[in-house]
Amino acid sequence: YVTILQDGKQYRMYYRGGGDLRREYTCVAFSNDAIHWTRPNLSLIEFEGSKNNNIIWTGPRKAYHESHNFSPFKDPNPAAKPDEAWKAVSSSRIDIGGGNKKNVLLGFVSADGIHWRHIRKEPIITEGAFDSQNVAFWDVVQKQYVCYSRQAQQGKRSINRCTSKDFLTWSNPVLLNFGNSPIEQFYTNAIVPYFRQ
């Protein structure tokens, strides 16, 4: 999964880099025109014996899902703390006992979009499938955070929506309503704000 966004005059691309299904990595690249990209040497996380890379996040060795669909955004909320100017969601799996695991969404914050930390140890959203790219952002019209994630509807892959005022406490998920249209498969939602004049 990839997230491309504009920060001032610079574009950023966040994407899944090397690794395998036991451990995955999130990387960043920069561009001035969204055509020609450079991968900075950030020296943050070791990969194959070297920190000479552009990796910004990886989960613990046995929790690859922390980087499986890491989806960041720059937070335009005027109340956002400077050290939480960037936020992200990513799925993980937690043990719920009896050898069973459950997919959940973790929350992340960053001052610069490069150096990340968990907003808290516990998941921020626990109801949903979270098995593809989940998208969150600050809704400037509704003045709240919104998160769109995968959930089944009538046996098909569909999308639900949660809201939050503080990125920590979230509403229960509500499936999107497509009116009289037949329910179709939505593998990755790719929802972004749509600004009208």
C-alpha cells in the first residue's frame, strides 16, 4: 500500500518496502514534482545489517502487521500538539486468548512524519477487519477525525467509518450506505477528503 501527500512544496510517498510476511517495513521517499523521487538515508532502522536506508517504521519481529498497512497523514487540526503534527493508523494482531488473535488498529504520532511512536500501547479501534489499507484524516468540515476501514457487508468486502474528536476515543463503526446500489467488493478504500468550492 502507498500513501502520497503534499507537505508544503514537497511531496512524500510512504510505502511498504522490503521484508517478508514475518516482518515488513514502511519507507519514505521525497519529490519536488511527484515524478522524480529520492530515497533519503535516514539511518533509523536496521535492515539486513545496515541502517543506510529510508525505513521509518517496522513492528516487532513477530508483529509484522504494525507496518503492513501503515497509513499516515499530516494533521490540520488546529488543536493538534506540535509533537503530534503527523498521525497514522496501522493494523496489528493481538492475542485474545485460547490461541486466537484479533485484528485491531493502532495509532501513531510524529512531529515530523519521520520519527514515529505509538500514541498509546492499546489499540485505538478494535471493531473491523483491518486487513487492507485503512485511511484516517482530520475532517476540516466536520471538525473531527474519521477512519475508514474494511468490514464485511452481505458477504462482500465493504467499508465502515468511525469518528473521533481526539484520535484516541472512537465511535462504534458504521457501515457505509450505498443507497440502492448492489453491494460490490471494495478491496482497498482509498478514501480522501473532497474539497468543494
